[in-house]
Amino acid sequence: MKKQFTCGSFALIFDSESRILLCHRRDYDLWNLPGGGVEDNESPWEAVIREVKEEIGVDVEIVRLSGIYNKPDKNELCFAFICKIIHGELTLSDEADQIAYFRKTELPHNIVQKHIRRIIDGLSNGPAVFSDQFGKSSIELVRERKI
């Protein structure tokens, strides 16, 4: 049987001080990169632009691909794009109840754990990273009260 993947796309938006923009989820006490699932008939780059607009109310332009992360235990591929805001103002939504910029050394304790690696990779300014990511999701850890 052919293996099927789900895909996610996430935006790495840095300010002039190299702080990363994170949004706090309304449904779980977690901070994450703006982004989410790729819909049917949508490319990962179209998805990240749509997801950023839905979650934090701004239009972004993709600067470059930062990484592709494979979650073999979940049959999921996640794309991380360096993006810049080109229009609009940060706005709370049904998905995000807080939006803030953080220094790499001051990330919140309740950040989506796999996003930390993506942030570090994005800050490196190197070529796109291709990496496997294993382990429980942050939502699974929250449910187990480990975050």
C-alpha cells in the first residue's frame, strides 16, 4: 500500500533584532509558529501564506525555505519557511489569543518543542535543513501534563 503523508507549513518570522514571532494557541496552553495543515489542492507555500493570515492577520512573503521535517512515526512532513510581513497589523484570532516576539534565549517554557529546532535552524541562515523529528507532539505532552 502506498504511504500517505499529511503536510504542515509554518512561518519563521523574525524581527530586526532576530526575535521570533510566536502565537499562543487558544485551545492549548502552547506557543507555536504560525502555520498549520496543508489543505487539498494547496501547495505548502500557499498554505503558509493562508495560515499566517488566518492566525495573526498579516500578509507575508516567503523569503526562502528553511527546512523540511519528516515525522516518520506520524507520516507527516512539515515545511518551515522564512517569511517577512508585507502588509497588515498583527491581530488576534479564533486560533491565537496572544502574539509576541521572543529572543532565542527567552523562549516560553510551553513552546511546541519541535518548533525550537526549526527556530534554531532558521536563525542559522544556512541552506535548507532536511531532518527527521521523533517523539510525542506537544499536544500529547500537554495532555499527559508533561509541559
